[in-house]
Amino acid sequence: MSALTQLKKLQKAAAVVTEKVKPVVAGAVEKVLPIEAGATADTATPAKTAAGLKFQEFWYGPKHEDRKLGDLYIPGTGLYKHREWRGFRDTMYYYNMIWLYNYGSIVSTIMHNKGALIPFLKGTWRYRWMGQAYLPVLHWFDRCLEGMRGETLKASAWHFNGITRAVVTQLCEFFTTDKNLNHGKETEKWSKTIAHKETVAGATFYPFRDELYHIPLEMIPYFVTCHCNNHVVLHYIDAVQGIGLPGDPCPMCQAEAGLFVLNDMPDYSPVLITTNEACDGSVATAILQDWFLNRPLFAFPQPMRWDDPLVQENCQREVENCWKFVEEQFGVKFNWDKYVEYAEKANKMTLFEREKWDVAANTPNYPINGVGQALYRIFYSQWGWRQLWADTDARVKKIMDKCVDRNINTLPKTRHRVIAWSCAPLYYSAWCTWAYNCWGLNTVINMDSLMFDKLLRTDTYENALEDMAWYNEMAPMRMMAVGGHEHIFMLWHYMEQFNCDMVAMYDQLQCKGMQGVVGMFEDEFRARGIHAFWIPHALPDKRTVSRKEIRQRINDYMFTVMQEEPLDPTLLDFDDDNSW
Amino acid sequence: MKRSRKNRKKCRFLKKVVGIAGLAYAGLFAVYYYDLDGKLLYYVVEPFLDKHYSAMERPDATKTPYGAKESVSVEAENFGATVDTTGSFGQVARNAAAGVKVGATEFGKYGEPKPKLVKVTM
């Protein structure tokens, strides 16, 4: 019998004993101490003595209204004087299963990628976005999981763990392939890796899985950095403006091009596949990228009116042309069986996503907070199926099932169910965590989560091709943001479906497409009597509208229009301008 | 006797290991609770790395010649547009260079890589 089998047997035996002993111990403890099984800080019966009350605060943590989370910050920095005391169980869970576990998980993911350790260290030394943005990743967890308790803390944290492992995996793939770190040599892996813009759906490359790698160009050097450390991207925005680009185009496109201007991009592929998603700003980025990279390029367009039946034939042909380009460049044949294998795996994830939405829409038992939902969904659907996503989903499903079975109210201070619409400020994706803690605004769902909601048929090649074309069109921002005004008005449908009573309307000030429909939304909100607050921002650039100003906008709306009082007044106004 | 001495040694060793692990666990909890990892990264590591990246010598990417893609620029010059020469579009560029104006394409059956070119009167 192998050691692993023995260990598993021991674990099973231990679990059986624990299950039997737990209620006995809990019963005994409850007799001695003022705690109740299944209670929280808000639901526990207050102890009669001062010592008992102190013990309850240690065990359950302070009540929501007494947390004073804003007092924990060191002004200006976003650092904590000390991290939050969430009660004994949740603090120990955070310490063991989030803080320690994720530091360990990062190291183990690097070690599991053969030969990745040295390139990883070299990459950290070579690339600004790596060293500055990703080392403080655990602070990103802190910001997004602030105030979360119980099952919500657990399920949301698993989402962040999934994202972190995916980021580390992509970093390892980058650095082990990168010519810049390999004295300009082209390794075998380099010649087997496809570079594509981050908005090209990873699903496109299912037919070539296991023979070729594919890494999105900007997802790691740009997109995720903004969430972890919002200072880093400013270097790239300034760099591209430094060569003459005016300051008003979309700062996402500016930053993506700026990476190349500053020569801060790994050289990991012999080809480049570009796309016009999200808009023609991305086309301009691709032109600059093509100039700097100078290698075979395939432009993979998505129609601006994404569901126009007249363009479907063309879209299918573009998908095929993309596959042909890969075949020609890499000498690898389109593999139908691989496509079927991975498309079916991806379908399982889509089905689980729908199950999650069902719970989110129709019960108070959904254990994933707004930012966890948004970032996990956009990341996995964009990059395509990976085993690590399936593992994460399995863990989250267990937690969600438990919440539904026991009817656990996962975010009990919810006053309003919010749907967030249009594209979010990358430098403040954690605003919804703040909004829940401060005002009880529970962001149930967001626009980007609803993209790629399509099962891929695998019965015939024709059906598969048709679905792939549709899938590619259902990319973030194209489907509902800049894909035609009638599509962005799908908001009303989703608002009803998810039982929301309020809209958080993002206002990307440098998105010319979305700026054009601001007035239409204002009219519709008024006509339909919908409570909506605007969140102005400039996607990755925090200098245009700061986090503090975003909070002020929401505070103003909640005080003046809703005439409500905050749950935690210490969060109304604090200085985090120089925080990560 | 020998066994019990060995056992005692093992016990002492185990106690030491458990003691050190316990101390490390408690020490790490202090790091976690007082956000010492964040403070180290914020006040020490990040400023150091920021200086390092800013001082790094980098090749000037803007010196990349515009015409590096020889085949594209030469062919494109003939009709004043940037055309990708890879895959099926290579034919478009070649036809364009030969004097055929590209104005619209008719889509062939799926799988046929070459679009049919239509002459446009300008």
C-alpha cells in the first residue's frame, strides 16, 4: 500500500472521528461559554456579564455596525494598523486557509511548473509589472474580502485562489518561454506558443490544446496588475503619451501599447493574433504592437453589431481563417477530438455558472461577493478551460450547496440588491466590497459576468463553427457595452432576472462608445423609476477619478436620494490615494 | 535501556520540532495580524524595485523601423493601405500590388482561404 493511500485512509478515519466528537465537544463548550452553534455576531444572544460579552466579541468578532473598518487603515497607504479581527473562527480561517495557504499555493504552483523557478526570479527582476504588482497580491485579497464572514469568506477566497494560481501559471509560461530572459534564444516552447490579444477568447485554441500553448498578451502584464497595484499601469500610459498619443483615447489601449514602448513585454511567441474587441481603440493598439513586434499577424475581427445575422457567415469564416493561420504558422493540424474534449469541459463550467446565477438571483444564499464573482468569471471565461478552474468550481459548489441546504443568509446586511453595468474601474474593483460594508449594497451580478453565456455544440463541425463564432462575438464589452445600444439595454432584462432593485452604472469617461449612451440611460432610469448611481472612472487610470471620489459619489446618492444612514460610518471618508 | 534512551532522544527531538513549528506559527500570525508583510513590501521592497526598474537600461522600442515588415510596406505602398500578407490575405496584397483595387470581397464557401476580389471603379 502506498504512503499516499495510507494517508488518505488516515484522513478518512480522522474525518469520521471528528464528525462524531465535534457535537459532543461543541455541546460541552456551549455549556461553559456564552456561544451558540451556528450563531454569528449579529444573531448570538448577548451574554449577561461583561466578561461574557468580551468573550463573545473575541469568538464572533464585533457586530457589523461596530466593526469600524475605516479606523484600521494607516492614512494614505491603504495598509492596516492591524488586519481585521473577524472572530476566532474566521480570523483563523483567513490566517490559515487564505493568507498562509495562498503564499504556499503561489510557491507550490511555481515549483510544479518544471524549470520555472529561476526564470520566475529573472522575470521578477526584469519586468516592472511583475515585481511591483504581484508581490503584494495578498493585499488584494484583503481589500476584496474585507468584512466577509463565514461561507462568503470561504467561497469568495477560493475564487481569488483560482485567479492567483492562473496568474502564476501564466507567469511561469511567460518566463520559461521568454527570449528576453533566455539571451535572445528561441526555445522549443517559444516556437509552440501563440500570442493573442487578451480579448481573443481562449476557447478559439481548443483544437490545438496539448500541442500548442497560448498566452494572452496583456492579461497578466496589464489587466490583473491594475487590480493588485494600481500605480504600475501609469508608467505605461505615460510612456505611450510620451511618444505623441493624445491623452483622451481609452487608457486600456494606451497602457497595452505602452508596455511595448517601454520594452516591458516578454517575447514569447513567433506570431500574434489581434482583434478589434473592445473597440477600434484596440485596433490602434494592435497597429503599434505590430510595429514593435514585427512578426506574422492575424487580425481576428469581431463585428461591431454582434448579433447581426448578416455578419454570421463572415464571423464563421474568420474563425476558420484563424485556425488556418495557426495551422500554417505552427504546422499543427486542427484536431476535432481535442476541440470536442475541451468544449465539453468548458460547457460543464458554463452550466455551473448558470447554477450559481440561479442561486444568486433567487435566494439569499449566494456565497460569492461582487468582486469575486466579476473577476473570476471574466478571467476563466476569457482564458478558457483549465483544470484549476474545475478544481475551484468543485470547492465552491460544496460551499454553495451547504448554504442552500441550510438556508444560510450569506450577506445578511443586504439593503439593496445591485446589478453593476458597463465596464468597471480596474483600479477599484473592490468598490463593491466597500459598498456592502458601508451601505449594505450587495452587488449580486455584473455585466461582464454575463458574457460568453453559450454552450458549444460538439455534434457536427458546422454547429461547432457556428457556436464558436457566436462565442467569440459574446466577448466582454462587445456583447453589451459597445455592441449596439439595444444590447446594452439588456440591463432591464437582467435586472428583473436577478431580482435587483438598484443599478451601479459605470461611466468610463474615456470610452467614446459608452459616453454616447449616458443620456439614454438617464432618460430610461427616470422613465422606469429605477434607483441608479453613476460610477465615473477611467478604467485603469486612477488619476482621472480617484477611489475616494467614487466613494463620495455613492455616499452622496445614498444620503440625498435614498436618505439612508451608513452601516459603518468610518468607511465614509478615508484616504487611500497612495494605496495599492 | 538502549531503546528507551533512543525514545527519549526522539521525544526531545519531536518536542523541539513541535516547539519551533509552534513559535514559527505564532510569529507568522503576528506578521499576518499586524500586516507586517504589507508594510515590508510597501515601505522597503516596492521603493527598491521601483528604483531598479526605473534605472534599467532598455532598448528604445521606438527606433524600430516602420518598414520592418518589408513585404507589407512594399505591397501596401501600391494601393495606400496596410495589408496583412499572411494566410489568405497574402493574395489580396499580391492582387492589389498588381493593380487590382480592393473594395469588397465575396465570401467563398467555408474552408476556401482565398476571397474573390471584385474590381471597383474609383
